[in-house]
Amino acid sequence: MIKSKITGLGRYLPERVVTNNEISTMMDTNHGWIVERTGIEERRWFTPGKETVNSMAAEASKMAIKDAGISTEEIDFIIFATITPDYFLPGNGVLLQRELGLQGIGALDVRNACSGFIYALSIADQFIKTGMYGSILVVGAEIQSSALDKSDRGRSSAVIFADGAGAAIVQASNGEEGILSTHLHADGDYAEELYVRDPGSSRKTRISEELIEEGGFNLFMNGNAVFKHAIVKFHEVIMEALDANGYKPEQLDLLIPHQANLRISQFIQERLKLPDHKVYNNIMKLGNTTAATIPIAMSEAKDSGRLSSGNLVCLAAFGSGFAWGSALLRF
């Protein structure tokens, strides 16, 4: 039976490092407050005029292609997960296709926010298992910093979100290694607990001074609601993936959760009774990069020796929508 396997990983991080002390010059906060509530010590923000969602994605993709040991021309489909595209339309998939010189192949955009990469990976998995494609480039890339309200009003979210890009090459394989299963869920009842309202096509006009004053272009997050649901759904979807394949938490070699909040990751780690070396966290230095989080973390984990061939790995994410998901794979 054909399986889909992640054969290459890549990442790109903006050069600009933004510390908690720098954040505290923009709003009423401090290093201790941020670390206590989020675990974040610093994050990366893009430099306008130098970096774009597409340029970051292209660099991450080139690294993944090299890591997979393939030529760019072998890619026959692109799936691009982002909620911060360079243009309102078209999506970033075609921009990346153009950048890589892959005109003519299909390009799909996924707008599932923090769970975007898991959703994109699941789509790639299905395409490959059916034999439709053989080599798919899956990307998660975000520029969140330009959408943040960097005043006291937006403090709860402005200290968390950051920028970056990650990429994976997913290819057909007949071996034992590969994606074992993916599990996707959503509950739109909570859509307004974590969202950016504008620009929305249902307004009289997409942009107006009134909408700008209302703050609808900035990210809104009900942190308490997100935390309460995340700690439940994270655990459920991880166990769903393990149960579906006959494994128990202690058999995992590595859990890579979406980096939403270090407190959430630590809570899940405690519930699963996993030691520190079996959970990969990088939110302390990179913040929450939304759809880019998991592929960035995977690339880092591989380069640092934390992710090796044959490892049983679980990827899990929860975020806006609310939407959540998991993937279990034999790396």
C-alpha cells in the first residue's frame, strides 16, 4: 500500500529578534509577566520591504527540497497554509509556484490558522495515497506582527504572535515509514473567540475609517476560552491518533505540539506523562508562528538530533475556528 512520507524539512526565520523588553516599550507589560503567562522570552518579526510571506516560504521550501535530495522540478503539487497572505487574492500558493519556477502545477491554499499545517499535511496524505500526486510541497508561513495591536488594548495577543515559515516535502513511499493517520476536527461555535474580523466582504465596504477605529483589522483573542478548550482538545486528538494505530503515549519518541502557549504544552505533557526529551517546544524563542509553527519545529528537531529516522512522532495543533487536528507518523 502506498504511504506518504515526509522526506525533507526546511524553515526560515526573520532576522529581527524582538525581546520582551522591547515589547514592554510598546505597551504596559514586562518580561516576567510575559514569561509567566506564555513562556515566551523573544520572538521574530519580519522587516518590511525585505521579507514577505512568499519570500520566507520560498527559502524554507528550498531548504526542504535540498533536505529531501530532490530537484525542484519533481514537485507536482503545492499546498500553502497561511492566514496572512501577501495579497487578499490570489493566495500565496501561486506566488510560491512562480518563485520556484513550477508554473503549471496545482497550488492550493489552506486557511485554518494554527491547525493549518496539520490540515495541509492531511490533504497531501490523501492525494498521495490515491496516487494523484507523488511529491507535494507543504508549506506553513505567516507574518502576524503587522496585524497586531501593539497598544495596551492588544497586549494579550501582541506578546504571543510572531513570524516565520516552515516547509515539508511529502512523497509516496512503499516502506514502513510514513504518515500512519491524520485526524481533523472543528467547532465553529467558537469562531469569534479567536479571529480577525476585517476586511470582510459582508460589510458595506471592506475598508473604512470606522472599521479601522473599531479595531476589526487587529487580532482578537479570548485567551481564557482558548486555553480551556485547547487543553481538552489537544489531549483528545493526540489520544485519538495513538488509539487509531494501537499505540500508547509512552511509546511516542517525540510529540511536537503547535506552539500556542508553553503552559498548554506543559499541561498536555503532564497528562500524557511524557518526559521533557519527548516533547519539542520552541515557543520560548520563536513565539506562536501559527501555521508555520509545526514545520519550523520539525526542521529544528531534525537538525538538533531530536527527530530521527524510525521515530514514532505525533504532531498536534489547536487554534482559531476552533479547529484542531493531529497526525501520527513513523519518521
